[in-house]
Amino acid sequence: MRLQGKIVLITGSGSGIGKSTALLFAKEGATIIVNDIDGNKGNQAVEEITSLGGEATFIQADVTDTDSVKKMVQQVVEKYSRIDVLFNNAGISGIGELHEIEPDDWDRVMSVNIKGVYLPSKYVLPHMMERKNGSIINMSSCVAEIGLARRASYATTKGAILALTKSMQVDYAPYKIRVNALLPGTILTPFVEKYLKTSYDNPEEAMEHIKTRQLSGDVGKPEDVAKAALFLASDESKFMMGSPLYIDGGVVFGKNA
């Protein structure tokens, strides 16, 4: 029970990595606040957690909307008096070379992926500062460190999140708040599955090609990232501050011959 008694807010936890993390954290003793813009997915995640004996609450909120995020944090603090861990997981992908991306699409990716980290952090941090305790986990990506074709907008946001993580750590270290980033490689989430089916004539062939990016020869699973998030959320990582944690199967630091 590595998170026994901790109150954890996970944005975008109705599916994919966020949901897997919520389930794992609950098994480790945390009380989970599931956040998602999709009410059906959020409630389903809570039902799964409680069916396994965990404790969870769903709060529907848009991480790009100031009032929505502010009310969510207030609701959590009123009910539980604190937030021990914030996992800024909510995000969307962006496909296309820079000259192909329409301004509205660019703005949407910037808003969800960057503002969606800024707003929850802004309103959670004062409560952590008051208690001089807390762990914030920001979802970056290995594309913050490498070039990847047709990911201009997405890579921009993930690089920004990594830089923000380091800056936040400097500012909030005096308050005993740790801020770290996760940098996954290709993870087989519902989004990736949908992308393969809608973007390629032969999804199976496309998947085999994607697997070659990793030294592991395979893509990751949401559970792989959830386990890394568990480490950063727990006291086991108390000496990690402003650190990027790679869960990428060897994309960044390796190259197949």
C-alpha cells in the first residue's frame, strides 16, 4: 500500500494511461479523484475502482477552462481537506507538419496540453504550499527529446511541459513539493488504436513499423506508465526533483543497427 491515505487528483483519467494509473493508485491505498471531460468514461472509471474495493470520486471538468478547474480543486479540498498528488495527465495529440496545421487546431493542442497543466497546477499548488508537502507529475513525452515526423504541435507542447516541470521544481522546492515529468514512448492506448485504424489502410502493418522505433521491439502498455507514475507519486522517489522519467522502450537513448 505505497499510497496509503493519499488524496490523488488525476486529470484525463477516464481512459488510457490516466485510467490505468487511477486503478493502480487505488490498489495502493490512495483515494482517487477521477477527472475527465467525458462524464460516461469518468463514471465508468470510478465504478471499476470501487468494484475492486478502492475509493474514488468523479469530477467532470475541462482542464482548459479556468472556472471549471478552480471549482474542481475547491470541491476536492472541501471534501478531503488536501491534495497530496496531482497527476497532470490530460492531453490530446496533434498530427501534421507545421505548414499543414490549421491555426484553430494548433491552438487546441496548445490549450489542452499546456494550459491543461498550468490551470490544475495553479490552483492545487497553494494548498500544497500551505502544507509544505506534495508531488506533482506532469505528462510529457519522449518526443520532447527527439524529432518525430508529423508531430509538430504535439512535440511543441511536450517540450514545453518538460521545461515547465524544471522551472516549477525550482520555485516550489522550498515548499517540499516535488515536480517530475513522465516521458513515455508509443503506448497502446485507445487513442493510438483509433489513430491506426483511421490513418492507415493496413493498421497491422503500421503497428509493426511503429514497433521498430523501440529497442524493445514493441509498444508500451498504459500499465507501464502507471507503474512509473506510482513511483513518482510515492515517497520512494523523495530524492527525485525536476526529473524526466523515460518509459519509452529505448527510443531516446538507443538506435537499432
